[in-house]
Amino acid sequence: MRKGAMAPRARRRQHAVVTGGAGFVGSHLCAALIRRAMAVTCVDDFSSGEPANIAQLAGKPGFRLVEADLVKHGALAALRDTDIDVVFLLASPASPADYLRRPIETLEVGSAGTVHALDLAQSAGARFVLASTSEVYGDPQQHPQRADYWGNVNPVGPRSVYDEAKRFAEALTAAYRRSRGANTAIARIFNTYGPRMRPRDGRMIPTFVMEALAGQPLTVAGDGSQTRSVCYVDDVIEGLVALADSTLPGPVNLGGTAELTVEQVARDVLRLTGASSGIRFVGLPEDDPQRRRPDTALAERELGWRPRTEWDAGRGRTIQWLKACDEAHNRAEAVGQAGASPAGTPAQAS
Ligand code: NAD
């Protein structure tokens, strides 16, 4: 990592703490940091993460797992007084299915959990990187969304548990920087997709793919004309690492810049899976954003970052992953073990 950003110390392997490291994005981040020859401590309570996601890292030099709930007092006690260069805060329910099922836990990790991670980073003199979200913009009235946009969030709607948890986490991060001189950064991540997404986590792409594989009509909310921008996970990881490497406080948007309608994503999934089940249009959920696309000018200018993986390239790899999950699930079901891995993920994620 670049000098000055994370205050590297002489001849010591750099050490990153990745909270939420057993999740979809976190496991890719752990793997990328290990590839950079860093020591990585993954902190996770496996509430939505999967042991299979980090199975390939166990035994790699420098990798360590701490199973802990970040919200609990003393969760990070094992890391006190260790040399740490960067703390990434990714621990949080992230899919609508998860945060609607665990609303209070979502708010707790955005508040108490964020305090614990910030305290750890500050006491170690480490850089702190918050994985925030485009959801802080709510149903945006500015398009595309610039990183200095304040957003349009319903503070008491069903999605508010996630949106406001992240907004509070951002406020905490900014306050630690302003009042305590902490070395912090905020990344606002937009819809991310790729291998290791859980097939049944309720997000748009896995839901469409699983419906197509099951021969069911794809469920599209509203008339499908609402837009999303999607970003391949490897690009998001590059952005997070570049942000950690820099001295930029953010907030900075990390997301795909091509805008796709939800119906277009559904039609692509139908075509690529060869499904003929068609589309079923249903009512829009409450507070569903109509348009989403990041303005990534800040990331391009300050981090030299831009998404590189086109939807055409990333979607095939993702469908392949989800197909493998489906096959693993069906095999387990056939031998009466379905449910042993709730997500039906292949045993060894790659
Ligand atoms: P995920 O659910 O796959 O990963 C979250 C991880 O955090 C899981 O491994 C889970 O077990 C862990 N976790 C949750 N609460 C915890 C707690 N209290 N203590 C310890 N571990 C805990 O989700 P993801 O998609 O990988 O998202 C990772 C982060 O990125 C989240 O903070 C999310 O808000 C943010 N983000 C993701 C996306 C996306 O599209 N995937 C978009 C915007 C922001």
C-alpha cells in the first residue's frame, strides 16, 4: 500500500482486518489482500457469510479468522495491541432479505459495530474504510448521483433500517475523522454482482437466475423500467483497495456506470439461461428507487479507478456460479442433506 496512506512499518507484513470478510464482497477482498502478501484477519459472525467463501484462504500464510459479532462489547479484543494497517468495515446485513429479517441487528452493526471498528482502527493508528452504500441516496432526486448528494431517504420506511444504519455509520466515520483525527474513508458501493453471491438472498440478479433455472417466470417489480447500475465484484475490490491505499476521505462512489433497466437484466438472464418461462410483473415494493447510477468522477480523478468489467462479461461468470450453487443444492437434496448449507453454495468457492 502507498506510503502515507496506511503508515507502513518497517519490514513487517502489512495487516488488514476485514470485518464481514466471510461474505460475498468481503471474501473477495480478503483473497485480494492475501494475493498482495498482506496478513488478513477476517472477523465474521457468519450471520449471512459462508465458511465456504473463505475455505480456500484457510492455511494461507497470514490468514486468520476471528468468529465474533462486531456488535458485542469486546468482539475485537483479540486484536487489541496488534499491528494493524487498515480496518475494512463490511460487516452488515446487506441484502434486503437479510436486513428486513434482522432490522435491529442491522441498526446495531451500523452504530455499535461501527464504533468498535473505528476504535480498533484509531487505537492501532490504522486507516479505516467504511463500506457504505448507494442506499444512502434513497430514492434519489439527482441523477446520476454525485458523491456530494445528500440523498432522499424515508427515515421510517421498511428499508430505513439499512439506509439509516449506513448513514449513521457514515456520520460516525466523519465525526471520528473531524473530532479525533482518525484516518478514515467512506466508499459508497452500488449494486455489486459476481461469484459467491448467495442464490437465495433476494437480490435482483440471483433471484432472476434462480427463477430461470427453476423454470419459473422472472419476478419483475413494477413495469421493469426502473434502472440499476451493476458493478462486477472484482472492480469493487480494486476500488476499495485503491481507497485504502490513498488518503482520500470520501465519500466516494464505487459502481458501474452503465444503466440497465430491471426488465433488460431479466431478459438477459432468460436468454443466457435458455429459459422460456417469461416475466411476471408484480407491484413495486415500498420506497423502491426509480433510478440509480453513480457519478464516479471523484474515484476516477483521485483513485484512477473506473469499472472495467462490462455487464456482458460479468453476467456469464455469475450465472455459471449460480448454476453451480443450484447443482450443489440439488445434489444435497438428492442425498437428503439440503439445508446443510442454506445457500446451497458449492463446498469450495473459487
Ligand atoms: P454479505 O451479507 O455477503 O456480507 C456481510 C458479511 O458481514 C457476512 O459475512 C456476515 O456474516 C457479516 N456480518 C454481518 N453482521 C455482522 C456482525 N454483527 N458481526 C460480524 N460479522 C457480521 O454482504 P455483501 O454483499 O458482501 O456486503 C458487504 C458490505 O458491502 C456490506 O456492508 C454492505 O452494506 C456493503 N455493500 C454491498 C453491496 C452489494 O451490492 N453487495 C452494495 C453496497 C454496499
